[in-house]
Amino acid sequence: MRQEGDACAPSAEENRAAVSRLPPLLRLVLLLAAATLAMAPPTRPVATPVAAQIEALVASRGRGIPVHAVDSLRRLYGRRDHRPLWSEGGRPLGRAEELVEAVGRASEEGLLPDRYHLPELRRRLAAVREQALAPVAAAELDLLLSDAFLLLGCHYSAGCVNPVTVEAEWFARRGPVDVVRVLEQAVARGSIVAALAHLLPPQDRYGRMRQALARYRAIAHHGGWPALAPGPLLRLGSHGGQVAILRRRLLESGEAAGDLFDGRVEAAVRRFQARHGLANDGVVGPATRRALNVPATARARQIALNLERLRRSPRKQGRYLEVNIADYRLRLVEGGHTRLAMAVVVGRRFWHTPVFAEPMTYLVFNPAWTVPRSIATRDILPRLRRDSGWLMRHGFDVFHGYRKVAPDTIDWRGITVSHFPYALRQRPGPMNPLGRVKFIFPNRFHVYLHDTPATALFDARVRTFSHGCIRVARPLQLATALLGPAWDEARVVTAIATGRRQTVSLPQPVTVCLLYLTAWVDETGVLQFRDDIYGRDRRLAAALDRPPAPQGSPHGD
């Protein structure tokens, strides 16, 4: 029975009966039309004036406003039918002011807030206090705010500068982060500041570095520290005006010193030298004097550069090996603490050790050395032209394809760099440059850790002597630590003593992280500085100061 008010509406039974009386062809047409209507997408809501302006701006890649994350903006607004994210009725929401405050604090991370539209955002938000924004102005402000979040979020999570463009040997990157999704979740949860902070590296080392940046900027703001004029060595027993300046200088950077160059001043100098990678002799010579005279502004800048490197580096946890190339040191880290540390030798000038991270899976006792072609032609070939017996005396085999060739049958004076058809391989032994152990973490650079017979090189302060691979000072201890309880040092020594090549898999892969840090805070909370041995700080500083150009995504990927 029909309800009152439905008197004019035919029932479903009446509709079906009417359709059944139609000709078959007409019934088929009606059924197809009904199916098409059922599958049609829901009608798009009518766009507001602001949404229409946002859609036009996104389609024109910003059209007159300096947005950078164009592709991300298109994806962000396309998923929300171009509705504004930061305003309503021409008035900005509270999260807009929250974001602008967060952008202003980007300087605490060593970044330039102006990269993220800070002056323009402040100007536009100040204008809103006078009157509501017109649709075009509201759309532009919305895109600028979203672009600021996307760009800053990308830089917090993966670094501000694409490292390949300024540090050609840097290949360690954090995995991709969907910053668009992060922004959507931040808006849904009302947590703009927290979402951005969550993108920063979680390690304590990063937080301590950020605190160090604030401290050194404060020192610079208050005039820095006094400089030592050129002069004679200052050591225990020295006195005079230069010692007084030295005392004030050490006090400024947190060292404890006495009134004269007594034992307390010497101890302070030694601490300063230790945290700058200098000869720890307690004497202020030329190298120590140069380090003391680096201005506080330059040290603050150095800290900011290394905050950038930490942001772009992989997030590490658990058990891993870390080599800081600029510090010439290796650490085996477990649970955030150093279990084993040792000196290393890294690549020399023109043979820089690259920065990357890969898992180590096995090691080799008594390895043979297959000489890279670049070393064979650049370093060894000139020797062979002067002394054809050099290869035989040093235990090398020569191969032409798969055929072994006697070295003394080759006229090396007729061999050139462009025509070098031979492969050189040095047999295991006391002269083999790989020493007794080779640690393998397969990578495209053919870089590995290894022992060396040239142990005297570890006594040098600047240890850039290799062709890119990393020589370790304590290979037996490292092998024992990596192989686990089944291999104590006695078993490692026995395996080496056989003289036979032996490959041993690690119980579990261990990630090897090669880094380049010229400033960091160590586990004891001491701020460390090192020389920029590869000249990368200057290039990175220039890139950080350069305003970004508009591009498809924050890194142009």
C-alpha cells in the first residue's frame, strides 16, 4: 500500500510491468542506459572560487609565484579537488601561523628560512589581518604554504642539497619519504610542527649537533674569541701576552685553563688538540694555532654543513660499521655504543673514498690482489718500463685473457696506457697490499676494507694514502668481532697461518656506512672538528646558500 504523499509516484511493480510491455530492442536500450548511469562516477562537487584559482595555479606550475615542489603540489591538491588547505572563507586557519613559525625555526637546523618563502608568507599573513583575501590571493597563499611544508619536509628528511651535484663521491641517501602523505596526515591530526620534527634524524648525535650550533652561534653573536698572532711555540713554562690570549680563547670554547701556561693550561691545550684531530702534545705550534684562530662564525658554519650531511645519511640502528673518512677512524657500533674502534687509511687526492652504505656479507683470509686497470696503467706500468723483473720479485701473475703469461716475455716498453691487454694479480703473501684479511661489502665502486703490510702509515696524522679502499689498523680484532663466537682470535690466526685463500661468510650481514663528517658530537658529548681533507665543505656551503630554482619535486627527482 502506498503511503500518503506517494499517490503520484508509480510503484516499482508498475514500472517493471510498463517496461515488460515495451518492444525487446527498446527494453535492451533502457537496460544499457541504466547500467551506464550506475557505473558513472559521482558528480564532482561544485568548485569554490578559491579552489578554481588553485586548480588554475597548479595547472600553470605556479604562474608567477615561486613554488618548487610542483609535482607534489599537483598530487596534493588533485586528491582534494583543489580545496584550500590553509584557509577558509578568505581567512587563514591556525595551522598557517603554526607552519610559518616552524619555517622560522629552520635556522636552528642550519637552514635558511627564506628558502621556504618566509618573508612572503609573513607579508601575506599580515595583510590578512586587515581584510579577508580575494580568491586569487587566497589560492596563492595556500600554494606557498603547502610548498613551504613540502620543501622543508623534504629537506628535513633527505637533505637540502642533492649531494651528487656538489659532492660527487656521495652516494649515501636515506630512502624516499612521501612528504605529501606526511602533510595530509599532519592536517588530519592537527600536528604541523610535530610532523616536521618527526622527519629530522632521530639519533642523539643530530640533536647534540643542533645544540652545538646554537652554542657556537651565541659565541659568534657576542664577538667570538680572540685570535693568536703569529709567534713562537707556546708550551709549559711560557708566559706573556700571548699566553693570556690563549687562556681567554680556551675559556671561550669551554676549556678549563689557569692564569699562566702551567699544567692546567697544557691539559686544556691537549683537550683542544684531541677534539680537532691534532698531534696531542700540549704545545701550541703552527697547526694548533691555525685551529685556535678559526672564527666562531666559521665553526658554526661547519656544524651547519654537517647537520646537512646527517639529514641526508641513512638512519642507522642495531649493529653496523661506520667509517668517518675525514676522521680516519672506523667504529663497530652495537646498540648505539662503540664496541670496537681503530684507525684507518683512506683515499688520497684524486682517489677519494666514496660515501655510501652497503651490507658486508663475507671476508677472505689470505686474499689475492687483482690490480685495478687504473692502478696497473698509472702506477705499475711506469715501473715495469724501468724494471721488467719487478712483477716476479713481488709475486705477481700476468694474464692475457684466461692464459697465464710469463712477465719476462713481455716488452713492457711497448705497452701503453690505451693498449694494456693484461690483467695483473698478486699472490697472497707478505708483500700483498691487501695483507691477511679482506672484508667484502659488494658495491659498484669496488671499495672494501682490508689489512695492509704498511702499518707505519697508521702513525701519520693525515692518513690519505690509498686508491680509495680502506686499510684497517686491527684486522684480526675486526674479523673476530664480525665472525662471532665460533671464531676467536686464535682460530683467525690459524686460518691465516695456512697461507691458503679462505672465504668465510658472516653469521649475519653488517651494514658498512662510509661517511664524511668534519664536525660531530661523539658518544661522550664532546664536539669534534676535523680538516676538510677533500675540500667538500666549501662546495656544500655554496650550494646551501644558493636559492633553489623552481623544479618538479623538491630535489628535482
